[in-house]
Amino acid sequence: MKFRLMPEVWEDAAPEREREWRQTLGELNLDHGSLVRPGDAGAEEPVVTLGRHPEGGLLIVVALAGGEESTVHLNHRRMRGAFRDYKQVIEQIARATSGAFGPRDLETLDYAKKVVHDEAAELIQEALSERVHLPHKLARRIFTLAFLITHDLPQEIVSHFRHPR
């Protein structure tokens, strides 16, 4: 499976955002653990393109062999809770690792991040289940990319979070 971002996502993006997106896309494209839907023998590797929906939320286009394409809109209402919770947790983790909280708090926050990430991955797996089979780990990575392209966190939080000190 190959992953891309819609061209509109790249428009007017700050260089640091582009670097983060490219890194995340690179990591996604290294993970080839996903499968075409069972029963689709002989199908080529799908291409999954992510973007922002004009009305909010996430737009995912899955292109299968033979040019068959399907589009999924995970609307803002459906993704809002996962995006909000994930943002809050990573902001708290960034504060915690700068000394604002103790080690036990950091463990609790890390677990909270895992729970939110898992729930969001399940939303993505469910939305794409008729098109492609996504292992849970890969769905989590797709959520991370979706979060990054739909939220403009301060670069120091993104950098700190991805590369903890």
C-alpha cells in the first residue's frame, strides 16, 4: 500500500510542516503490512491519498487496481473527539516531559495517548473496511498523519513529541 497527500494539503504549508508530513509519509510507506480486501486476488497495491475535507474532517481516497477509486469522508463530527483528545494528551505530555509533572503522571498520559490512538485507529479501520484491510498498527499511523495535516500545533510541541528529550 502506498500513501500520499492530496496536492491541496501541500499548498501554503510551512517548511517545517512539510518536513513533518514527509517524514510521517515515509514511515507509512515503509510499512507494507496492509492488504487488499480478502477475495481481491491479483489486485495491485492500493494507493491511499489523504486530505482535508472542505467541510472539515478527513478525506481518504483509495485507488485500487484497474482504476477503481472510492472516497471516504470521515466528517469533523466523527473525528472531533479523537482529534481533540489526542491534541490535549500530546500537549500534556510535552509539558510533562519539561518537568511540569512527575513520572507517574507521564505514564498515565502515555497510556491515555495509546487509548485515544487505538480508538481513532478503529474509526479509520471501520471507515476503510470495505475497501482495504488495515492492520491496527497501520491505522494508528494513518491517524497520526491525519492529525498532523488537520492540526497546526506549534512546531516545538511536534518536534518535542516526536523526538522526546
